[in-house]
Amino acid sequence: MLIGYLVFQNQQLHAELRTLIELQQGSSTVLTETLAPLATKIDAIDSVTSKQGKIADEAEKKKQALIKQRTDLKTILDTIKQANQLRTDGKGKEAAEKILSTKKPLWQASETLSAQKARLQGLMGPIDKLMAAWKSGDTSTTTDTVRKEIEAVLGELGNE
């Protein structure tokens, strides 16, 4: 009798287990059907947000590069003004050395500012002439040409 009871219980549990398995399979089918479109939407949203993030990063990098370019040009302009002050004070050789120190940063700036590259590189000749004149003791020539060109480039960068 005990064996009969256990067999009966086993069959009942087996039937309940089959029912649970069928319910679980049905639930997983419903879940799959429900979640698949959601996963597609999430992927689409992720794609859009990633693209927007990249665009924002690129815009920020461009903004930072422009700020750096402006800062570099302002530093060069300050050095040119210092050289001009030394020239005014009659210190031609020191003024020549000071303006010489602007050539490398000015050239580097021209490499990053493609629209103004020719204009900035074109300042090398006038700087060389100023250096030669100041070293020879002729401190009558000023930095106006070089200064005005850099100020014009700065003005253009302010409008971008």
C-alpha cells in the first residue's frame, strides 16, 4: 500500500511538474516576444546616444583647440609687445632675442591654423628684418606690422 501511495504521489508530482514546465516555457516565449522589441529599441537608443556623445566630444575638442590657439597667439603677441618695449628702451639686442623667441611658437600656431597658415608664416620675414635692424642698433622700426597681423588673426578666431 505504501508503494502504491508513493507511485500515485510520484505521478501527481510528475504531472504538476510537466504543467509547471509548460507554463515556464510559455512564459519564456512571452518574455522573449516582449523583450526582443525592447532590446532592439535599447540598441537603437544606445546607438543614437553614442553618436551624440561622439559629436559632443568632437565639438568640445574643437572648442578646446580654438581656446589653446587663441591663448598661444595672445602669448606670442605679449612677447612681441615686450620686445617692442625693449626696443623703445634702447635695448636692441635684447629686443631682437625676445622677438626671435616668437618665431617657433608662431610657426607652430600656423601649422594648426590652416586658414591663417600663410599669413602667420609670412611674418617670419618681417621678424627677421626687425631682428637684423635691432641687432645693428637701428631701433626705429616697430613691431606694428607683425602685431597687427596677429591681432587680425585673433579677431578672426574670435568669430569662429
